[in-house]
Amino acid sequence: MTPDRMITVYTAPSCMQCHATKRHLRRAGVDFKLVDVTRDAVGRFAVEQLGYSMLPVVTVDLPDGLDHWSGYRPDMLDAAITVATEALEVLP
């Protein structure tokens, strides 16, 4: 996965916290992968496997593993944005 796709947001169309999460990432100019769990059974299964029942679920691929959380978390999103931005800066 390229650094600009290290953030994945599992979402649903009518989820207000999902909209806030996507807006936060877009305003920061960070590219992210979007998975609509109402249309993607694999994405829905991934959310269930992580143990979440509330959306959005955000995952961040890090060098030492996967970080994840549920709900609109501006603090966690800002940390993920910093990681994604720093990863892009080290590309040749």
C-alpha cells in the first residue's frame, strides 16, 4: 500500500460521524480508501473482525502494525494525517 492510501475509512451512506471523518481527511488533503460496508461484504466482515459495531471504523497501516478505532475522532485523525504526510515526505 502506498503512503497516500494508508488510511481506510469503513463507512455507510447515512452515517453522520462517517461524513465528519471523511470531511476531516479531505480538508487535510490526505488521500484515503473508502469502503461502504452496505455494499462491500468483505469490508463489513473486516469491521466485524476488528470487533466494532459502530461506524465509521478507521484503520491506519503503520510500519509496526495496524492502528484502528471507531467513531469520529479528530485527535486520532490528526495523528494519522501526520503519519501519512511524513510517509509521503520520505518518498524519493
